[in-house]
Amino acid sequence: MYLQDLHKIWLAAGDVPIYLEPSMANRHGLIAGATGTGKTVTLKVLAESFSDMGVPVFLSDIKGDLSGMCQPGHETKHIRRSIDTMGISGFDYAAYPTRFWDVYGKHGHPVRTTISEMGPELLSRLLGLNETQSGILRIVFRIADDRGLLLIDLKDLRSMIQYVGDNAKEFKLTYGNISSQSVGAIQRALLQLEDEGGDLFFGEPDLDLADWMDWAEDGRGVLNILECQELFQHPLLYATFLLWMLSELYEMLPEAGDLDKPKLVFFFDEAHLLFKDAPKALVEKVEQVVRLIRSKGVSVWFITQNPSDLPDSVLGQIGNRVQHALRAYTPNDQKSLRAAARSFRANPAFDTEQALQALGVGEALVSLLDEKGVPAVVQQAGILPPRSSMSAASAEEIKHAITGSPLYQKYAQTEDRRSAYEVLEEVREEQEARAEAEARQAAWEKEQKARQAAWEKEQRAMEQAYRQTTPRRAASSRSTSRSRQTPLEKAINSTANTVGRELGKQIVRGLFGTRRR
């Protein structure tokens, strides 16, 4: 409950009221405890208080029990007992300005980004690509930029990778070697991301994170609730979203220094699931953001079952702690219990380790930073009740909140601009048409050559047959000419024959040495 006269958040009440200094909220916080001990109540009280002071809030709703914040609460005997015990005056129930978001677009405004905004570095780290594969992915993005090809969704990126792989020889001298094995490995990794819903996450209109930093007409900060029940079943896609969101947020916000209150507050419910089996890139990015984003006026709160679920590098950056009951049934549980107890500034009035095991539902050990940034001595206290509904909102109530949002028209319809996929499809179709035309031309030329060859063969056969019949025709012609001599030709031939015979006799006589007297 935000107390405007004190400019503080009244979170819990024990021997004394326990307040959170808004100026210390961006030192981040932890809400921990076993299942059913009251972590969700603490989260709601803090989120409502930040909203009341005009700070927008983001909440990841893992169990589906945060949606009721769009409806006012109603009194129960447990809430009445808490109000009376803590001496809360002027307590009233209230609904909060709420916007619902959903990567799958089923229970909230769709959450999308583009491949270009994600970039090759984040994608490589997220997909677990090795150095060679990461280099090829950077080449793909560079070629797309050089050729003016937009990379918006997964089909754009997959088409671009295939295009680069098919034309690797063309790009080798300019961009470097591109192996088919690495191209195949990248395609397989993208296929896994697509199967988990990446085809829904990458697209347009892409989310403008500035839309999360909004206020209702009465000045309260808007609660942005991300529906995560289905998303958590697909850890790769969830990690993709968080990795992009944290990176984009860090780049987007300017340095702010120390502020009177945060610009934006994040609550990551079930944070143990966030870090369990998470890609190394996500863990490193969360650690980086937790270390650096404080100076940009952003407060990050982790809600988990045990503080040991968070990396030490993250725990070391957390200044505000709310620890609900822990159970220690195994040696590992007892070790975690002792570690959690030692993380508090001890209170001589009680044993912290024993108190952690004896806390009831709705009770917690609380240690918050004072106005000087010093952790206060741990206090055992009861958490204030929330003003909004503890029950989940109905499907009709959520639908009404979605359609009544001023952002509904902005994100409702998916856009599909002409991008790399469409351009490369046109190129492929042109290449196929050109190849088909070339094949038809080649077939026609082959047919013409075959016809020419057949005609030439036929001509050669005719010529050979003609040559074989020519000698017989010549002999027949000579024989015919001899049998058809004219009378004059016969007389000349007879005279010539007589003279020839006489000359022949004379020559013969000469040869034998006789002569005529």
C-alpha cells in the first residue's frame, strides 16, 4: 500500500510497520519461499503499490493467478483478520489498470519482434551456435543488408540462409567461406525455434516497449501481465523473448542516475524456472542487466522458492529481501535454509534460521534498504493483503480488457510486408523460369541438330548409291554408241583399219629383216 503522505510503500507489519523506500526499489528485490507460503500475495501488494505511485509494472504470470488484478478484491475472513491485526485504516478494494500480453496472441496482445531487431549476436548466443556458425549467421545478415533485404520473420531468415548456402561460391571471395554443414546446423536450430512458436514471436507489428511505460487517466501505472502458462512449456521461445526484451530495454532507456522512484518495475515469477536449464546467453544477459540497469531507473524483482535458485552473481545485486517460510526435509534443504538465514542482517530478538521454519502463511522475514541504502535488521512480519482480486479473472473479463485497450487496434492484425522471403521467392521463380526456357531452347536445338544429322545421312546414302550406279551407266553408254555408227563413220573406220593393217605388216617385215622389192 503506497502511503502518499509518507512517500513510502507499506509492505508488512510486525512489531513496527515495514516500509520500502521508493528510491531504493531499483536496488532490486527477492521474494522467496516454499509453495503456498504467500509469495504471490507479496508480489501483488508490491505491484499495486508501485502502480499507485505512478510506476508502470511488468509481471510474468506463470500460474495464471495474476489476471485477477484487473478486478477489485472482496473481503474474506482471512483478509479481515489481517486488516484488524495490522491496524490498517481506510483499506478499500480496487481494480488496477491492466493490459494482457501473450506471445501466442491467445490471451493478450501479441508480443512480436523482428529478426533484424534480434540481430545475429543474440540469435547466435540463444541458439547455441559455435564460432563458425555464428560467423556465417553474421554473413547472412550482412548480405541481407547489402542487398536491401528485410529480415522480419523466421521464413525470411530461413530463405536468406538457403539463398546464401546455394550461392556460397559467389559470396566466398567477398564475405568468406560458407560451409554447407554450418548452414545445415543453423537451419536445424531455427527449425526447433519455429516448432516452439518462433513463427508467432517474430513478425510485425513488433512490440514497442514504450507501450509498457503507460499510465491510466488517474495517474496510476499500468500493470502489464504476460501470460506465461503456455510459454513456459517452450523454454527456448521463453528464453528468446526474455533475452530480446532485456537487451532492448537496456538499449532503449537513457541513463537516469538515482531517482525518487523507478521508471519501470519487473517481476519475474517462478524465477527458478527462468534459470533452470536456461541458455548460458540468457543467464549472462540477466546478470548484466541486473548489474547495469539500476542506473536507468528499472527495478527487477525475482520470485522463487529458494534463494539458491538464483546465481550468486544475481543474488549479490539484490538489496531488498522478503523471505517466506522454507522447509528443510533433506540435507540439501537444510544447507539452503542456513544460507538463506545468513543472508539477512541478524536480529538479536530471534534466531533467523528457526524463524524461517516457523513462519505461517502470509508471514515473512523482511529486510529492506533504508534511505541510505543500508539493509535493515531483519524483521518477522505479516504481509499486507492486496486490494485487487485474489482469484484469476474469467476469460470474458480478460477479453474485455484486451478489446477495450487503446493498443488493441495497434497489435491485433498481423502485417506481412514484402521482405527477404518474397524477394527471394521471386528470384527463385525467375531462375526456374529462365532454366525452363533454357531447357526448352536446348531441347529445340538438339532436335534441330538431330534432324540436320538425319538429313545429311540421307544425302550421303543417296550420293553413295548414285556413285555405285555411275560406272555401269558409262559402259552401257559406250556400248550403245558403237552399235549405232553412221555409214560415213563406217567408211572412215574401214579405211583406217586397212591403213593400219598395211602399216602393221611393214613394221613386222622391218623387224624380221626383210623388205619388199
